Amino acid sequence: MKKSWWKILGLVMVAASIVVGLLGPVPALFLLHETIRNVYFHVPMWSAMFALYFISVVYSIRYLNSGRVNDDLIAVEAVNTGIVFCIIGLLTGMQWANITWGMAWPNDAKTNGSAIATLMYLAYLVLRNALEEEQKRAKISAIYNIFAFPIMIVLMYIMPKMTDSLHPGSGGNGTFGDLDMNNQMRPVFYMAIIGWILIGVWICTLRYRVRLLENKRNLID
């Protein structure tokens, strides 16, 4: 129980944010209306993805310093888990954009940057599968991963702020916190972000344990 408190906390926070997100009160807003509830789901998906990609970078650096296979396994499983949250974030964003902006994929700097960043991390997984020699695969993918993360930050956060963008907080637009979220929404919003990050880390640890079992079985065979 002492080691699982954060998992329980994550489950409780996610469950509470889903219930309140679907049933709780939201401000009456022009254009957004009830779709503002998606902020409880869309943004936390990206937050969990960023957290997992950051963990992956940390363990890629650790692998280059230590050469420990387990560090490489954590790095790749963090990306594998982050990709899942990335895809959910894209899907929830497309649905939201279709309702509020009239099209699922507008020509927007942040949207296009998100697509490029997604392809970049999918390429990371393809690169790993293309290299057969274990140490070579781990080193090359670790270096790729370390450079991919700051490029993703530039694509998804820095460039949209420098150009025109439909997204809040980009292109001179105010953020949701400034314009749309009231004091009832903010606690639920931050609870959802923390909860989904904890769930994402939990899924990553489970995938890592499965990978360890697979490696042990392969050694036995």
C-alpha cells in the first residue's frame, strides 16, 4: 500500500475529474458553450505526453552515461506510453476544433507542429525497430530522443507564439486560464492534469515490467 499510494491517488483524481468534467457546472461562453468541458480531457492528455517524453529523455541521458539496458527500456516504454496519450490528445483536439472552428484540422501553427512532433516520435520507434544490434540501437535512439524533445517544444510552444494561431495562449491569444476558466473549473483542471500524469507513469512502469519479463524469457529460451 505504501508503494501504491500515488497510483490510487491518480485513479481517484482521474475518476473525479471525469465525473465533474461531464456533470459539473461550466461558464456560459460564446462559441465554446459546453465544449469547454473538453479542456478537462484534451489538455491533460498533452500534459501526460510531455511528462512521459521528458522521463524518456532523462533515461536516455542516463543510458548514455551508464550503458544500463534498463535505462534504455524505461526510455522506450515512456515514449510508447506517451504516443498513446498523444493520439488521444490529437483526437480530442480534432473533435473540439471541428465544433468550435468548423474543421477538424485547420491550417494552424500549433496543430501542424503537433502533427510533425507526432511523426518525429513515431520515427523514433521505427528507428529502434530498424536497428538489430542492441547497443547500437540503444545509443542511436537515445541521441535521437534527446534532440527530439527540444525540437518538439519549439514546434508546439515557441513557434505558435511567434505566429498567428487559433489556439489559446498562442499567436497573441489569451490562455484558457485568463479568459474562460472560472474558480470552479481550475481545481478540476489541475486535478485532471496531475491524475493523468500519474496514470501515464503507472502505465509506463507496467510496460517496463512486461519488457523485463520478456527479456528474461528470451534469455531462458
